[in-house]
Amino acid sequence: MKHYPVMLPEILDALAMRAGEICVDGTFGNGGYSQAIMESADCTVIGLDRDPNVAPRAGELSDQFAGRFRLIQTPFSKMDEVGLEPVDAVVLDIGVSSMQLDEAERGFSFMREGPLDMRMAQGGGPTARDAVLHLSAAELTRVFQVYGEEKRARHVANCIVSARDQGDIITTTDLADILEKALGRRGKTHPATRSFQALRIFVNDELGELYRGLCAAERLLKPDGRLVVVTFHSLEDRIVKTFFRRRAGEVQGGSRYVPEVANEGPSASFTLPRRSVTKPSKSEIEENARSRSAKMRVAIRTGAEAFIADDRLLPDVVSLSELEARL
Ligand SMILES: C[S@@+](CC[C@H](N)C(=O)[O-])C[C@H]1O[C@@H](n2cnc3c(N)ncnc32)[C@H](O)[C@@H]1O
């Protein structure tokens, strides 16, 4: 299935690329943004993605826009560690692509039987199966509660723990069946929806990546550089909103103070445009239902030094590295 780029006109407007400028597309996916950005101005795009499957599509863009495009396979949280010069714009379109959801063997979808994997990078680190087999009931409860906003998180976690005591949980449908038994079928949404989303966010450390990605963009952007972020989940939007407001000096918090200037906060590293959050148009939502929960936020880099990163913006949930250490 093709991935429809969300809020594309709004993205192009916010990026406002000019000839000769460089943009990092931190979530390359199907290259919808990258292609449109290069069509909008005679600029260069550096695409990043942690999924190696995007390489063929990236190859097409390298051919079509010779010398103006390249792909780096890396998590976007490391965009300032891959040898790039300071850039004029960074865009992030958080989440999974339609292609990833569609491939049964990736294990993202409860509708398609496949291994319970869910790793966007397709290697390294624990899988969703590792999480359901090795997290405690209390840890699973937090994962479902926080990342899935699942009201019956404790019940779901207990059902998984008793199911795993009776036998292995191997495939997406094994887990979907457990969740369906636990929650029953009510309403239009499949009972596995929230828990699958929660596991995907956990397995890919999506909130940690988002926060560290924002900090990396702050370090990589030139003065006047544009940072444009699209999210689909209220937790993600809260991280972006809080990050922007702190960096713009609108709210205090985090480690805004370097020790040597204890009583003097650093200058704002971003300014926020008057309209800093935008939602998709009604017609876009009608055409592409996936866009309905999207929110786009924009901030403009100042010339001030980047703040010191501080993970306290993140919710208190067992970390992926804690699970990894157990395996
Ligand atoms: C929603 S899709 C992006 C679609 C893209 N804007 C387009 O127009 O085709 C998200 C993509 O970002 C990638 N991704 C998600 N989190 C990432 C991260 N932390 N680092 C690098 N890539 C990531 C996923 O693998 C996926 O391909």
C-alpha cells in the first residue's frame, strides 16, 4: 500500500525551502516529503530512516534528483552524529508508514499473521515478543496504560502473563487472540489496537527517539533554521509542545541552566511562530483517514546555544535497555 504524505502543503509552507538550502527529512519512509521538498525548490535533501527497506525508493530519488538527495540509514536521534554540516531545515513525520503496517512479516499488525517483532530497524534490540514474554505484569501494565492509553491495562497484562505461563506467544495473531479474549469485542475498534500501538511505541523507544531527535535537531540547525514536526499521538504532541515552549523560554523546566550561570537561564534556542500548531484540513481527513489525529508544530532556531538535553520530559515506563539487559 502506498503511504500518503500527511499535511504536505502545510509542511512545504512551514519549511519554506530556498535554492541552495539543505533539509534533513528525518523520517524518509516512502519519500513523499523528500520528493515534494526537492520539487518545491532547488535544494538538497538528506533522508534518514532506520528501516533498511526504504533503500530502493531512496535510490529512485537519488536518480531523479542527481546530486541533491542521499539516504543515511540511522535513527534520527543521531542526525547530528553522522557528519552533516549545519542544515537549514529538519522535518519529522513520526510513526510507522503504511508499508510497514502492511508487511505481515514485520509484525506490526494484528490483522495479519506474522512474527511478533515490530522493530522498525529490523534488527538489534528486543522484539514485541520479548516484551510480552519478559516484562513483569506491572511493567506491561505501565506500557499499556501509558503508551496505549488502555483503560484495562492491568487486566490485559494479567491475561498475557497467564497465557504465557500456559504456552508460548509467537505470532501477532497469538497475541491478538489473547487480547480479544481479555477485552471482548465492543464497538468498532479491535480490542488489540491500543495494546499493539503500546508495544510498537515501547519496542522502538518512540518517545525517547522523539525527544532525543528534537535535541539533535536543535544542535544541527543553523540560525533561522526551521524545525517542523508532525505527530499522531497525544503523548508525542505533548513532548513536542513542551520541548518547544521550554526552548522558546515560555516555560521553565528541565536542565535549562548550565551550572556556571546558575541564576541566568540560557537564551531561547527557538522562537515559535504565532500559529505554532496546525491540523489537517477537513478535505484531507476525508481523503486520508490516517491524517485525522495529525498535528504539525513548527519552531525557528535562534542563534543561541543548544540547551542541555534532559530526559525528564519522558513518562516513567520501564526502558527498552532494561528489558534488553534481561535477555
Ligand atoms: C510516517 S513514515 C514517514 C513517511 C514520509 N514522510 C513520506 O512522506 O513518505 C515514518 C518513517 O519514519 C521511520 N522512523 C520512525 N522512527 C524513526 C527514527 N527514530 N529514526 C529514523 N527513522 C524513523 C519509519 O521507519 C518510517 O519509515
